[in-house]
Amino acid sequence: VSGPKFTRKRFVAVTGGGALGIAAGGAGGYLLSRDDDGTAAIRSAVPFHGAHQAGIVTAAQDRIVFGAFDLQVTSRGELAALLRDWTTAAATMTAGEPLGKPTDLLIAPAVDTGEAMGLPAAQLTVTFGLGPGIFDAGRFGLEDKRPDALVPLPHFAGDALDPDRSGGDLCVQACSDDPVVAFHTIRNLARIASGRASLRWTQLGFGRTSTTTSGQVTLRNLQGFKDGTNNLRGEDKAEMEKFVWVGDDEPQAWLRGGTYLVARRIRMHVEIWDNSALGDQQNTIGRYKLSGAPLTGVHEHDVVQLDAKQPDGKPVIPLNAHIRLAGPAGNGGERILRRGYSFADGIDPETGELDAGLFFVAFQRDPRKQFIPIQRRLAASDALNEYIVHTGSALFAVPPGVERGRSIGEALLG
Ligand code: HEM
């Protein structure tokens, strides 16, 4: 996306075009920038401000760097100040600007760590979430503000969660088409938080495993299957209201227009998967590997026919196939917006196998009705369980977006 003459500093926003989607809730639109010759070109910044935080219905970028933080601050005012500082920094970085003006001052560390200098914003979005712990009694005086759904996720059958890769008081999801830009974001937010909050765990991801807008093609996960075919599409406003955005019926007014983020680090036993027969793999998912079509269809987007039977009476899509158990038909019509990425974190020293898999991220308006019951069904009987294990888990409430000049979480913290 970056033209030869393009630099971060030369980025000029010419916002104001409703047709660009900027007025329509922030996420998903693109700013225009001007090249030196004055021609406008679609460049790479996603607006930070809007009714909802960006990075949710925004077309999924190529990369993620996710950071979960533990808080050291103990007062509500200090927490509000941290989120103010983070909001300002996130707005700056998503516009493709460095933090602070570059100087030649030799006697002090630079404000910006520098590795993203010269890079465009590369669709950077920064999405903030609040963990259940900040509403605990005796911490920030927020116990009356806890939304009912914001309690730690229950244990699911087969979970092998590493506490060092789970939970957190705050989260920051940085997504970008450039891994350096995403990493730079988490690194600099951690630096800004120094002494106030520290990183508890991070997860780098590559290769989106979700399609979140109809313009995107479906890519493949590390099992080689197309992933994201039957995902919600971010531009479908009615579905977003129904399944993703917390509505006016939420008693905690500060969360209306927000959502909930579930993160699960799901390791794949890739060696076992790679040695399993194609037919077994397809029955596990319920789709053809090559085309991505359901086993009852020919083309990727053919409707899944759960009732279809083979001549011997057995269902074409097995009873324990992933799509049967995860899909809305088995879950009271409930759906989630998946926004996950592949990860590969080296070798497991105990087994010598790849520590790789799917960093599952999903957004929904009520995890008690969406992620939790879906995952209960999957944990109990999904054929995929033979090939995967969940090793990390976290739930965060994602406050709504803000206008320029306001900060994330302000409606909660004042
Ligand atoms: C490593 C773990 C997982 C893998 C490899 C995986 C893979 C897939 C694949 C290949 C599909 C079919 C294509 C599509 O419609 O996107 C799919 C569908 C789906 N998955 Fe997963 N998935 C995993 C974990 C999960 C988890 C933890 C959940 C939720 C709790 C989930 C929820 C769904 C849903 C809702 C669908 C769409 C089903 C439909 O409506 O047809 N998946 N997954």
C-alpha cells in the first residue's frame, strides 16, 4: 500500500466523506492521503474515532499483536489517566504518526521507540478491553459497574490453560497489515504504561483465519482449511446489532455500543493432523478441504444442509463435525464474529512438536449466550478435539468507541 514517495509524516487526512464510511461508526473506512503531486489515493489509515472501537468490524488485517496487561495502579483516577494516555497514543499511531516529535536531543530517550518510522499505518487498529478483575470489590470502587456477563470464563472440558497466557486486567488488540506496526503499538503502549501496568502475556499472530467483510476472500488456517466462510460480515449492520454490539437493554450504560472479546490460544497438534487422512480431516470439519464447500455442497458458500443423509442413513455432515456443533442451528441461532489469526511460537521443548495453532478471537454482545454455550458443545463432542488443545483464555469487555478529545472508558471511569 505504501507508494514510493509516501512517508508517515506526509500523511494528510481528508476526512469528511460519508461515502468513505468514516461517519458510519468509525471502523471500516479508510482515510485518503495525498501524494506529493496532489493526487488523492486510498491509503492505509483506519479512523480511530467513532461510535464503536475500530478493529472489530474492520476488515481483518493480516497480523495481530495482542497484549494483556496487569494493573499496578490502585485508584480509579490513575486508571482513567492511563486510558487517557493510551487513547491519545493509539489515535496518533493509527493515523501513522510517530509518538512525539523526533528530536536530536542527545541526553534523553526518544518518546517513540522508532521501529515504525517511515512505515504507513498499514490499517492499524487498536482495540482496548477491560478484564473482569478491575470490577472486583476493593480495587477501583467499580463493583457496581460490573456488567453481569463480565465474569471469568468457566472451565471447559479438555482445557489445559496456562495461567501465564490467560486473563489480564486490560487488553490491547493491535491489528495491522504490517507486523512491525502492530508490534510497535503494543511495545509503545507498554512503555507508556510503565509503573502503572505491565504486560502479562502477548500473542503474535499472522495470516487471518477469519473473513470479516464480504469483500475479503477466505484464507486458510494452519490445518489447511478455509476458515471464516460462515462468519458474520462486519458491514451487515443488522447482524452486528443483533450479535455483536451491546444494546440499550444493558443496565450498565457505559458498555452500550461496546462488545465482549473472547481470546483463546488454541494449539493444534499439527503433526497428528498432517498424518490423518483427507477424508477424516473433512469429516472433522464438515467441509471439503480444497473448495471449502460443506460436505453437502459443491461451492464454498453453498448452504450447509445438516439434515442431508447418505444412502445408509448416516448424516453427510457427521454429528460431531465442527461446523455442525459450532453453527447457529445447534446453538439457538446464536452467532459470533470470529477474528482470529494463526500463530507459531517455536517448538515445545517437551515433545519437540510445533507450538502452533489458532489464536481465536471472537466478538459478541453476550458471552453467556454466545461463546460459552458454543464452546461447551465443542468441548464436549467436537471431532476437532483430537487435534487441538486450548492453552490460553481471556474475556474482556470492550467499551464503545469515542469521539475525538474523549478517551476510551471515560463513561465508566469519569
Ligand atoms: C483450532 C480451533 C479451530 C479450528 C481449526 C476451527 C476451524 C473452523 C473451520 C475450518 C470452519 C469452517 C469454515 C467457516 O465457516 O469459517 C469453522 C467454522 C466455525 N467455527 Fe471454528 N475452528 C476452531 C475453533 C473454534 C471455536 C473455539 C469456536 C467457538 C467457540 C468456533 C466457532 C466456529 C463457528 C461459529 C463456525 C461457523 C459454523 C457455521 O455456521 O457453519 N471455532 N471453524
